[in-house]
Amino acid sequence: MLVSAKEMLEKARDGKYAVGQFNINNLEWTKSILLTAQELKSPVILGVSEGAGKYMTGYKTVVGMVNGMIEELGITVPVALHLDHGSYEGCLACVEAGFSSIMFDGSHYPIEENIQKTTELIKIANEKGMSLEAEVGSIGGEEDGVIGKGECADPDECKAVADLGVTMLAAGIGNIHGKYPENWEGLSFDTLAAIKEKVGDMPLVLHGGTGIPEDMIKKAISLGVAKINVNTECQLAFAEATRKYIEAGKDLEGKGFDPRKLLAPGAEAIKATVKEKMELFGSIGKAE
């Protein structure tokens, strides 16, 4: 059964570790992440972008697949199904479809409008027992066509949004989506500390977890980050394993072209990446 991310993130915040949000794109992705979380006894958040939701034919399909897998695979660790960077309409559609958590990304609206829309969605999420993530200050890189350069959020704006009663807050601290450029300046821990001071106990979210050095990840967790989003790293691992399989001509041997065989190395590569991240984030064994 799907759960809200509230309890798992509060435990992570208090225990000084972070829960990974791993984005899903299809059946292989979902299965690999759930099996790894179960094997390692780690809570997990499955992230779905609006683009991925559309690709999988719609949010109801995603909910049906995830609920089915939790039951059929005997998954007992806490699993939240979370809309990543949702529009206002996307959030409403996911509430309707049966997600257990949503992120409203109102960071491109003026702060007043971000607050107004966030307030409306908090009311709906609370009624449904869902968790809600809000974003302040755009996260750099490309995210569904919007390009940001890794800005830092205003701590006062973060406080204004946190005070509305959101479950967790994503604040830009110089992080970006996708691969980090050579000249990236690193995370701004001064910004993170200033935000933490203003928002108190609010679990904080770090987007763009791919490519941030391990020591920076650990420092961010020590400063109140309880949720870290990973997507690009799993995609790169999947693509590399699939490429090696085909370059080795394995799809031409016997029934090697069978999609179950063709996609197996990529699925294993996702498992390995997720395991590595769960070790780094400190969430292994926390769901026992």
C-alpha cells in the first residue's frame, strides 16, 4: 500500500539520513527500484514527472502498475508515489488518480501566486492524507523545457511557503538537474543553513542529486536535507548497460533479442545505482 512521504521524511530528518526519490519511466525502472528498496530495507519515493506520466499513458496506469507490483512482489517497506515538478493541473490529476504525494512547482510564479496555489493544494492534500512538496527558487538545468542556472532561493520566501504547512520544501541552493557543467560552483551551504534557520524542522529536498560529490551530499543531509532526487544517474547506467549488451552482439545470439533479455542488463544497472545511492544517503535498514 502506498503511503504519504511525511512519516518517512520526518524519521529521516531526525535520524540524519535522507530518503531517495528515484524517478520511474517504465515497468523495468519501477520493478528494479522496488526490489532494491525491499532487499535493503529502505523506505523509497518513486518520482513521476509529468512527461513520464504521459509516456506511461497517464497517472492511473502508473498507480495501477505500482500498486500491483507492491502486492505481487510482496513489498513491505514504505513506498510513496510522488508527482515530480507538478503543475497545478497535474497535481489535481494525481490526487484523482491515487498518488500518495505531490510536488507543486510554483517556483516560476510570482511568490504571491505560488503561495495562493500552494495553499489550495495543501488543503486538498491534507484531506486526502497526502504529502506535498513545494519549491522556492528555480533549480538549474533543464526540467521539462525550463532552463535554470542553479539559483539560490530567498530564505524569507522559503519561510513564507514553509509556514503554509507543506510537508517538505525544495529550495534552490545552486543545484541543477542533469549533468553538472565543468565550471559548477558547488552547493551553497550558507544558503542552506540560512533556509534551515528560517524553516526550522521542515524536511528539505535536494533536487539534481546526480553528480553532486559525496561529501557535499553528506553535508547537505547534516544540514536538514531529508529527501534527495535521483534520475539522470539511473538513466545513464541503464543506457550504458544496454549499449554494452548490443555492442557485444548479445541480441544476435539465440533469443537475445527478446525484450526481457535485452532490457535485463539495464534493469540490473539501475538496481546497482539505487543501492549505491541508498548507501550514500544512509537509508539502508531504516524500514525494518
